[in-house]
Amino acid sequence: MDMIKVQNVEKHFGEQTVLRDVSFEVKEKEIFGLLGPSGSGKTTLINILTNQFEPDGGTATLEASSFETGLMLDEDGLYPRLNCLENLDVFCRIYGIPTNSSMEALVDVGLEDAAKKAVTSLSKGMRQRLALARAILHRPKILFLDEPTSALDPTTADGMRELIEELRQKGATIFLTTHNMDEAVQLCDTVAMLHKGEIVEYGDPLEICNRHNSMRTVPDLGAVFVKMTGEELK
């Protein structure tokens, strides 16, 4: 079953074409990775999928309502004067769900012992986990994660990737952006590589690497991107 279906999507800002004829599908319980350099159209595409922008052409459909989607952005938007539990309680009231969901979400991301800690006292990794807890608070069917491991140390990033895989095992369909090539191979069932608003590669990340790497060495999607477009994926 396709949980996300994008067909021939176009987006323009004035005379600038940001997305051109973009098409792909994301199946139920799949982890889908969107890769591309800054300015390639990744954020615009997420904004279209989350109903913040309307496409100028084509269609983008989700097999989930707005309430059944979760979103974790690069800017976490947490309330610094509140503790972890209070931050989530605010969103429980917004969603109209029981406040005991807050502690359940903290347990899911391993922050139950930090429930009473103020956001200002949290490490970067703990803030990322709290932002993820907020995104899954209402048990969404589809979860959008914008570079969820950026700026994390290797150990914390590994923990975040384990959490993402656990969420998939619990039934979530996950759409993530990443600049980490190893992460794409490790986590994603399918990736799309976006360059100047167009998808230049789409499929299994390891198969893509092998097609472009005659030496069959350690997969490096960054090298694949340079070979195909002449531009580095940072």
C-alpha cells in the first residue's frame, strides 16, 4: 500500500522552478530517504507533503489525515522554560489526547528519567529525542523527519537511528531527509536523490551505490552524487 504518492509535482516561486516533474511512492512501514544539497528542493517538497504549500502542478497525496502525521524539523521549537513532560503536555491538550501519552512518548525515546528536567538543561541529543517524542505523541501513521541526526555525536546518532527503526517496527511510515550517506544505506529502504528540483536517482540505496561504484567498495552516496551531477552532496 502506498502511504505517500507524488506524481509529476511542480513548484515555482516567481520565475524560479524549485521542483520539476517529481514523482515517487512511499509504501506502508517503509523508511524513505530524500537526499540533496542545500537549495535542491527538499524543504519545499516536505512543505507540499505537509500541506504548507500547494504544488503548481501534479499531485501529492497521503493515506493519512493531518492528525495522523507527525513532523520533526531541524528547529525543534521546544519551550525552554518548561520541562520535558510539560512540553509534551502542551501538545496533548492541542491534540485533545490524554496527558498520560506524554510519559509514554518519553519512555519510547528513553527520556523517562528526564521528565522533570527543564529543556534549557538538556544536551543536543536529548533535545532531539524530546522533539521526536513530540512528533510521535499522537501515534502518527506517517512521520516526517528533517535531518534527525544532524549535529549529534556518533553514539547519540546511532541511538536516534535505533529509535527510528523501532518506530517503523511499530507501524510508522517514515520520510526523512539526511546528508549522512552511511545513514541512508543503513536506514532507508528507498532513497530519492534531488538535484536542482529534479530526481536524478531513485531506488534501493545500496543498489544505487553498486551501479555507480565499479570497485564495489564501501557504499558512498556522496561519490555517486558527484559522479552523476558534478556537485558535492554535503
